[in-house]
Amino acid sequence: MVASALHLELVFSRPETTLSVTRGAGRLMLDMGYAPLLEVCLPNGRRADVMALGPKGDIVICEVKSGVDDYRVDRKWQEYGPYCDAFYFAVAPEFPQTVLPDEPGLIVADGFGGAVVREAPVTPLAPARRKALTLAFARLGALRTMRD
């Protein structure tokens, strides 16, 4: 077989894309000095795909979008703001970024890592809420280590 005749096209399913982008966003958070946890339930009943605690106590949430349809049908992302200092969308490299609003931060990620394409605006949490979220975050992380 002639090498030029060989054509490979990688096509990922939504669950594979979600897993890949989540892993990359988590790795980026680690590289940035944050301690990330995946799939964190928030006090309002929503679930953050990636929630990360920074070295100065700041809290970041990343909402992973596996595709345009996922973004268009899911408007709950606006309910994450009260539980973080900064909010990002995390998408795969092939995601059409122009579909997303300009306000949140933007991370492009794959299974190996990611990059911040647009910084998220910072809206500091109230001290009492920060304390409650930090305590819940620490307990969740500790409890997860005992599950494994």
C-alpha cells in the first residue's frame, strides 16, 4: 500500500470528547497551580465539570462543552457564577469558538492539556461563601481519596 493512499480521520464521540476536554482542562488547572476536582455538586444542585482551588484561595469553574449542540441546549452555565471567582468554558480544538458568548473565559483543551484562549473576568466571592465553598471542596477531596 502506498503511504499517500492512506488517509486516517479521527472522529470522536461526545462522551470521548467530554472526557478528553475535561482531562485537559484539569491538567491545565494543575499547570496553573490550581487543585482541580471533577464533577463537583454545587449548593444549588448544579454540577461543575471542573472546579479548582487556587493557591490564594480563589475558585475557578470550567464548564466542558463537547459540541455546539451541547452548548445550545444547556443554559445552566449561568448559574455557576455565584460559586466561583472566575468561570471558563472548556472546549475541544475543533469547537467553533464564535458560537460562545464573549463574557466567560475560554479554554481549549484535549486529553493532554489545554490553553487559556481568553481570560475569565474575576468577580470575587463574598468571604462567607468562599469559606463555605473551600471547606466543602476540601472535604470532598479528602472523602474521594478514601473511596479509592
